Amino acid sequence: MKPKIHPEYYTDAKIICACGNTFTTGSIKKVLKVELCSKCHPFYTGEQRVVDTLGRVERFKRRYKLEG
């Protein structure tokens, strides 16, 4: 590998979820903030929940005039 062209790799990078869960992993960034993790993601928790990204669900409901 060529010297001085690769980013620094942190083996103790801190991941912070919107639900409050924190854990460490390896990354090129020291701190990462995420919206979903394995503690709050509907697939892993088993609960039925709509994860809205940028208001897409509301836009869909307004467009097709759905109740909900």
C-alpha cells in the first residue's frame, strides 16, 4: 500500500442510534450517528412499524387520499 493515501481506520468507532443505543465497531469515522439499529429495526424487533424516510408515507397518503 502506498503511504499517506489511505484514511485512518479506528477500531473503536462509536455508533450512536436515534433510539439511544450505542456500540463500538471499526470505521474510518470516529463517531457515526444512525437512525436504525438492531435494537429498534422492525425486522429484528418483530413489531410492525412503518419506517418513514423523508415523509414518503405521508406524501403517498396525500397523493392517493388514503385515511390513516
